[in-house]
Amino acid sequence: MLTSSDIAREAGVSQTTVSRVLNDDPRVTKETRQRVIDVIDRHGYTPNAIARGLVTSRTSLVGVLISDIMNPFYPELLEAIGSQLAAYGLRMLVADTASQPEEVHARLLVEHRVDGIVFTSALLDSQTVASLAARRFPIVLANRYVDGVECDTVTTDNGGGAKAVAEHLLELGHERIAVVTGNEKSSTSRDRYAGFVAVLEEAGVGLDPTLVRTGDYDYERAHATTVELLELTPPPTAIFCLNDVMAFATLNACRRLRVGVPEEVSVVGFDDIRASSYEAYELTTVRQPLGELARTAVDLLAERVAAPDVPPRSLVFPSRLIRRKTTAPPRRAIRRRTVAQADGRRANG
């Protein structure tokens, strides 16, 4: 394998000069730079980033941990993270904890000498985050926080957004409201659920425990749970899903049961990912500024890498209720329909 020493020997320069050319150092003369580039082009030489990192203690690589690449929330977040990293001259290594545990991916990233790690789906009891923070390894939590761990975090006002949902549904006249929760070990699910329940309790409505189901931020699970809710007697008049993907599952379950939205049941999500505004959904949801959240997370990580002794910072961005076409006042009579009945009617035309 060709090395920078080989390039230096053939170009008649020092290895330091080759390094300066590769890093676009202005101290190299035009003639020398061209001579080195000609040799590089002739051999198709590619510098070894790992080896260079051993010398400089920097690889310009940043690890990003997510929990489900199939969830459209994460590609949107990754797009913004990658763009901001590029502005710093950094590159992104993405690991999906759906394939292997968080600690396995984090260890591999550290072994590959990444400059830092962005956690986007850490759970409240993450020992991986706690361990890296204790070692003062550069990390930032985006969209989550971990109990008892002091590190840089960037989140949205999840509790405030959920409170806005509760107020909206109460204003419409809903009282029999169901909630489809996310991962119970995530800060997002805990904060959204707590904010929602607090408003209902203040209004004297409360939340019927039989109308609380775990969706785990998963489409299939949320779909199945929605079918169960709609088959209750009486069914809920509104369903609050703690993320948009579960809300999409709820809307599709309603279509399967031929339950009108919002005529018979109102549906609300959380995140306001791009698909939420599509004509097929036009979902009422809570918007969190994903782009700003992602860019700020990268800024904090870059600052942490440059200045490890800066005190940990926790930033919270405001959330906002976006009203679309999936919420309306409840009807007096709510039809109860089972899957068998809906499928039978479809078969009969």
C-alpha cells in the first residue's frame, strides 16, 4: 500500500510537506503543491484517516447513535446533523441500536477513535452515556437526556407540547381520551405523558388507565393497540400518540375499521415530521425544531471537543401545536366497529 513517505520520496519533498499539501496549508508553494498533487493523482493515493488520527489525536469523525433507521424522524434528524458536521469539516458514522445494543456500537465508535458521539435515542438509565460522561469523552444528547448524568443535552419542551395537546382536546370537548405512549424508559415519553396528564387532572377530567397503551414508538405495535382501543365500549373520542409514526399507525387503523377521522375520533401526534403535512395525513401534531436542535447539538459537541473543561450545558427549545385536519369536536354517538365487521363490509362492497 502506497504511503505518504512514498509520495514524498517520488515528489522530492519531505513527508511534512505532503501532509501540508493534503491539509491545504498555504505555506506550501504553488510549484511544490502541484508536484505533490501530480504524484498523488498518478498513483490514486488516498490518505489513511485512522493513521493520521493517531498522530493528530483527531480523526474528524463523529459517531451518531439512533434507535430505528426506519422511523422517518431519524433520517430528518440525521440530515441536519450531517449538514452541520460538514460545516465543521467533520464526517458522520451512523450506528442503529436496533441491530446491536447501544454499548456495543459506542465501544466500536470509540475504538475507531471518533472525536465525539451524538446520542439521539439514549434511554433514561443508559449506562453507556453515564460511563462516557464520567470519562469526559466528548458526547452530546440530542432529543433525550439521561437521569443523573451531567453532559451536554439539547431537547425540546416535550412537556409543554403535550400540555398544548391536552388543552386543545379539552377545548374541543373531548373527555374520553386515549394515550399511546412511547418507550417508557425514554425522557421524551415520560415528559410528554406527564405534561398531558397534568392538564387533564387540573381540568378535573383525569385519564382512564384502561385508555393508556404502550406503543413503544413502533408502527405495528401502535396499529394493533389502536384497534384494541377502537373496539372498546365505548371507544375513545380522541387518541394522543406520543410520536407521529404511531399517529400514522392510528390513522391507518381507523381507516381499516372505517372509523371517521376526525368525525368519530380525533388523532394527535408529536414531532411534525415532513409526512405529517402530506395530504394523506394532514395530522394535528406538535412541532419540535429538528433542524435547529440538530445543528445546536453539533455546535455543542464541536465546542466540547475543542474545550473539554467547559461546564455541561442543557438547552431546551420551545415546541408548538400545529392544528391540521385530524382533530374536531366529538360526536354524541360514537360507532363501535370490530375488525371483523369492517373487513366483512369491505368484502361485501
